[in-house]
Amino acid sequence: MGSGTMTILSSESKSPADGITTQDSQNNNDDASHAPANSSTPAAPTSASNSEAVDPAPTPSNDHGEHLIIQEPARPTINTSNLHGRPTQLGAAKSLSSSISAASLQGLASGSRFLRRTDAKGGVEPATVNPASPTYRTGTEPSSPLPLTIGGMMESDPAFQDFKSFAFTNIGPDSTWTGFNPGTNLPPSPNIVPLDATMSPSSSRPPFGANITAPPRSRAGLLNSIPDVPPTPLPPPHSLQSAGRAVSTASMQRRPSVFFQRPSTASLRSRLPSRGGLISVGNNEQAGRIHTRRHFVSRRLPLGYSAEKPWLTGQAKAEKVLSWIIVISFIIGLAIIGILTWVGTTQIQNYNYCTVLDENFAAGSLNTTIWTHDVQVGGFGNGEFEWATSSSNNSFVRDGKLYIMPTFTADVIGQDNMMNGYTVNLTAAGTCTSTADSDCVISSNQTLGDMIPPIMSARLLTRNFAKIRYGKVEVTAKLPQGDWLWPAIWMMPTDSVYGPWPASGEIDICESRGNDHTYPPGGVNVMSSTLHWGPTMALDRYYKTHVALALTHSTFADGFHTFGLEWSEKYIMTYLDGRLRQVVYHKFGTPFWPWGKFPNTYDNGTTVSNPWPANDVQAPFDQDFYLILNVAVGGTNGWFPDNQANKPWNNDDRQTAMNSFWNLRSQWEPTWGDENSRAMIVDSVKIYTMC
């Protein structure tokens, strides 16, 4: 400055809000004691707290009453341990125009943090300035090509225009530039201090140590000295970096240009008087809110960010081994399936068959040369409720199809005769096909509970025309529907070589029940195939060769199906609608006697003997068999189990079973329907033998 400036001593002060402490007064006094009394060193600002008001002090003056500005020879430093480690130093001050008020001077000085001017190489600009030098600058122009910033304000900001009225004074030869630049994005700023108008330079100065009183600082001056900076947004809590986060957002945050450290809003409001949210400054009122700029936090991934991709990394050795085991096992499984398929295909033998019977009922009438009626009234050993007749009412050909249809006996002989006083003697008529009197003669007696079978039906045989041993049978038919109907397509031996049934065997190609699909044992939606074999009826091992097959979306009464048998020296098999849909398959390997595991004696102690040859693996299925087509009704042998679906009779009461069945006619008769429903309709019958 000019030759009339004086030096001001600086004392230690500490800001309770910022934790800033200047150099101690001892260092200041030591440096000041070496300064000459008439030194013309430029003045330096005093450090003050940002939040505490400063009491008025007398203005320094010399003997002539002139206001003085005194610069401290030593540069005071600021302890910035509480300012996030940023070093700060107070620099030598520039005098501004005397037009600014002392309150603004103190307010700006108390709320400012000065920045150091550095050159392009990072060094401190020389303190000595030669006015004649081309590099000499006045305080009104920028000291570097970089833009001038004051308190984070650019020259284009309106608040900056208020500072353009400040006159920057020349820098004396002994003054220095001090301060810091906290971020690489902050351009250097000049050190400025406004000079109060009441303080004019003087050519003389008081002696060292004179009592100097600083101009008073008002709260209005403090508020005016704080520029209104837009608020800085604070990052939301969820954006704060967590321990498990791989990318830091610290490098993404913009560092604002801060020219001064502002006290917190809560601290300022607690110290400043307010009225309805406004702060009174003299006769003017202005908003009391202090805005701070919140930091921007980007949630975008930085350029070059690479997330972990564990699926691309190498697998552990154990995982690789496990993967190879799975792949190899899958390949081996496919190979085994292929081998089994090939072996099974090669084992299928397409035999040469010779036609024995190919009946399609095209003649329009039943060929009695081929078909023989089995006429009996004894129930065929099953306690059946039908009288098997040769009447055309029960078996006939219509529209190229064979009908086997049950009818009511009462419609032929009358209800009363059926219940009492009537005798059926098939032996006398010469039509009985059995040698047993119980199968040929029956009388009705209401007192004894005997009655004529209430149902008439038919059983057709090929025994006299078509019989085979090893061959093929296919019957295409539609099964009847009606409660307690029992349709069957089966085969019996022509001669009972190994003894009475079942010692000589029985082949059931298809058996079913006329009840609907809700019947628990299986209705017309289920068909079964069975091989009967054993030394006696009580030791029948049919359950070892019995298989049932059910339709899921239809019944066997809805349409025609082909029920087949394939029989050779190696196996016997039944199927439905083709060989691929097997029902029962038995390979002749182990003889039936050891496979049946029969006991050595009966319950009465009688020895159980093997009816078949010891080493014959096919017996009893090594003899001629013939085909049987029939529709039975009821029975007491257990085909219709007791206590199922309100069955009208009890299997244990054979004497009254038919009476019980007939007495509840009103329950089951409606389910029989017409001729097309209650009858088994046969479209064709084909029987082949091996050539």
C-alpha cells in the first residue's frame, strides 16, 4: 500500500463453530517486535469466528487522530484439523475501496477462507511486485488466465457484480499471497479484504503495542457478508457407500468452489434473532434461510466398470468330474436303451399263420356250423343268474354284426312261472350241453326259494370248428353297458387233459363289467386278461397272470376295440388294439408247478399232486383251445364283490341271490338301455394257427 499504512497486531482467536485456531500471540508479538516503527508494510486481516459476534472495539488511530491499518510481519496460520485435513493460511490482505462499510469488512473477514494464488507450475507467486513490470497487475483484474471466483461465484453471477465495485489496491513489496486450493477443479482466487470508509491511510502510526480498537461488527454486517449460495443437495441415505459395495462413488462427487466456511443453519438460526422466519437487518427484512449446495451423486456405473461373472470362471475340479459323470451316465443310458430296443426287436418273431376262422358275419345269419350254443341253466360253476339259450332272441346277426344280448325270462315264461311251479328240463328237450343234471334241469319253488334264472342270454363256442394250439386270435367287438353285466371273450381247452378246471387251464382274453366307471372294482372302462391254472379250484394261481387295463377318456362300450391273443411255444400274450399294447405277457421258462409254489397238502391233509408233466414249461397251455363269446349276468363267485355300489345280493347266500337280484330290478334295469347298449356287438372274429 502507500507509505501511510501501519501494522496491526493479531491475537489468538478460536472459532467454536469451525474449530479454527490462529497462530499464538507470542509468535505474533515476536515477529512484531522486530518491525520498525515507521514500517510501510501492508495490512493483514484479523481472524474471527464464523458464528460468534465480535464486540465493538475502539478504532486505532495515531497522535493526529488518523485511522490506522497495521500489518503483522508474520503470516498467521490456521489449524485446520477439523476442516477435513485441508491446510489453510491467512494471507496478506489487499486494501479495497473505502466505500464499503466496516460491517461488511468484518463480516467478510469473519466468514472467509482465503485462497493462495499459484503460478502455472504450482509455485507461490512472488510477493514483490514492480509496478513498472509488465506483470504488474492492479487489484481490479484477474491475476491469471483462469476465471476469477469469489465464494464459489463466477463473474456471471449477480452476487459477483456487487464485488466489482471493490477497488483492489496495489500490493506492497513486502506483502505475500497466501491460501490454498482445496481441489484440482478450483481456480485460484485473489485475496481481498474490504477497507472501511472511516479508516483512511495515515502517514504516521502509533507506537508498537498501542491499544487499538477494531470497528464494531454487527449481526447485519455478518449476514450481508455471506453471499447467497444455492444449496448443495446431500446424497440420500441409500446412496451412501456400504461395506459390500464394489465401486466407490467418492470420485463421482463434484467438489464445489467454496470461498468461505459457512456455519450450520441450525447454529446460525440459534444465534440470530428471527421474526416469523425472517431476520431483521436495520429497517430491512430478508429471508433467514441459509442455503447450502448438496453434492450430486451419480448412480450410473463408471466407464470401464466390470461386474463379477462367476459363471465364466473356471469350475472346480470336483464340479468338472461330476459334470463328466453325468454326461457319461447319460450316454451309457442311451446306449443301453438302444441295445435293449434292438434285442427286443430281433426277438419279436413274425410267425407264418394259417387262417382257421375269418368270420365277419357278412352272410346275414349266424353260421351254426362254426358257432355252437352252450345251453345250460346251472350257472357254469360261477352262480350266474342267466339261462344260456340258443334262442335267436339272445344271439343274432344284424347289419353284418353278431349280437349277444341278455333278455328277461319273465317275458318268455311269465313272472309267476319263473317264481313258482315251473320246471326247465333241457335234458328232455335234448338241448343241454352238459352232463350234469344241475346244469340241465331246474324248477321254481317259492317255498324253497328256488326260481328259474331271471335272465336269458347266449354263449357261443367254436369248439366243433375252430380250435388252435399256438396261434393267434383277434376279436373286434363293442362291450355291453348295464349294471351287473359280465361280458367275456375267452378260451377253454377242447379236452381236459390235465383234469377238471382249472388244471387244464383257461385263457381270458377280455373280461369286463357293465357298470359305469364309478364302480370301484372297475366298470365298462376297464378290461382284464387272465390265465387260470392250478391243481384245483381252491389253488387257482390266476393272480400271478392277471392284468387289468383301463381307458381314461372313454369306455369299451363307446366303440369297437380289437382284443387279441398271441400264443407260441415261447410265450403267451394278450393285447388291446395291436401288439404294442400288451395286457398279459407270460414267457414259458419256469414250469407252472414250481412257479405257483403250491402247498404239499390240502387243509384236510390230502396230498396236493402236480397235474402237469414235471419238465413241461408250457403245460397246461400246450393243448388245443377253442374260443367262447358270451354275456353273463351276476354271479356269486366274487367277480362282483360284496358291499360295493349297492349290490343287490350277497355272494354267500347262493339260495336267495337270484331272488334278491330280481326283486331290485327297478334299480339296475334302467342302466341296461336298448339292444345296442346291453348287447355285446361283434364285428369280426379271426383265428389263426401256426403253419
